[in-house]
Amino acid sequence: MTTFASPTQGGASRAMWRVDAHPGAVGPVHDFDREQVWSWIAGAATVELGGETYTVGAGDTVVMPAHTVRRVLADPETGYSAVVMAPAGARALAADGSGDEYGVPPWIA
């Protein structure tokens, strides 16, 4: 993760960061309390979102609604790069509906 904008970098009300995933990388199953917008700039991925599965690549954008379980899996041959935006202070949540919070990831803080 590479942070481009966040509250700790000058008071932004939105956080923006870049995700660079190596080929075959598998993200965790999790949730967020705020909407996220992911835009792929290179490579490809499979997005599991709210029980649906999407194949995405450079030029695609996925809006991930709040309180919708998600996971992103990098293409096994290319990996991916994406730019993501979310409201500052967005909190990661457990995917099991328990309400457990993982907190605000450092690239959003």
C-alpha cells in the first residue's frame, strides 16, 4: 500500500492509496464501514463482493459499498495495481457479521 492522501498527511477528508499486488496474492475476506472505490490501472484481479464474483483489469472501476463482505485476488500471472479512495477514518470490520473491528488501516489514517 502506498498512501497518496490521508488525514495524517494534511487533513484530507478522503484517503487515497495505491495497491500493488504480486501475482497470485490473496487479500483477506473482510468488510468496511464506508464505501470504497477501486480503479485498476494495471494487471487483473478477481473481486468477490457481496456474494458475487467479478473479473477486473486495467481501466475497470468497482464501487464497494459499506457493510459488504469483500476479497480481492490478484491474477496469478500479472498481479495488479489499483488506486483506491475511501472516506478518511474508514474502519475495517470482520466479515462474519460479528461487528468486530480491525480498526483504521494505516494507509487510510
